[in-house]
Amino acid sequence: MTTAGPLHRASENATEIVSTLVTGIWLAALFTGQDWWLGFMLFGYVVLVPLTALLFGDRNEMEEWWDDRWGESADTTPERDTETDDALSTLRERYARGELTDEQFERKLENLLETDTLEDLEDRERELLSERE
């Protein structure tokens, strides 16, 4: 079993390391009576930590720091699942046409949002139909 070296572990945890350092520095400055602690804290959490997340973080860390309020670029937006979008559109259309009751729509919507693929949803619907028969 290969263990990762300290540099590899540091690069994987860079955001957490920078967050800890920023917190430690501003707390030390606060408790020692330094006047710059507030400015450093703001700079650390508004600039240093998000920048580290962008450079070294994974997609979840990037999304945590750079959401729609900051104007995400196309590179940082999560990829949309077209199958789920298509299934959701079909479900909405069926509901709009009156083919589904409110309860059926809500149940199918829950199932759709819980499943990864359209095939999973279709399998679950087949199972429910076979249980009712």
C-alpha cells in the first residue's frame, strides 16, 4: 500500500491548511492587541481561502466559494444531466396535460431527483407497477 507524501497531502488539503493559517494568524493578532487583525481576517477569508480553493481545490470547494453571486464562468458550473432535464420536462408536460395527479407528480419528481439516470427511474416505475399488480 502506497502512502502519499507530505507534499501530496498538503496539495490535497491546501484549502483547509490556508483556512487554518488565516484563523490562527488573525486570532494571534487579536489576542496580542494588534490593530490589523480585522483587515487580515477579511483579506484571508475573502481573498486567500477562495483563491486557494480555486487553485488547489476540487469542484465542490470551488462551488462553495464561487457561486452565482460571483458570476460563475462556464468552466466552473456543474455539468447538467440532459437525461434528467429531459425526464423532468416530460414529467412537467404530463402534469400540465392533467395525466398525473398532484400526488403522482410529486412522487415521480422525488424519484427523478433521487435517481442518477433515466433508466433507474424507469426500472423503479416498473417495480412499482409490478408490485401493484
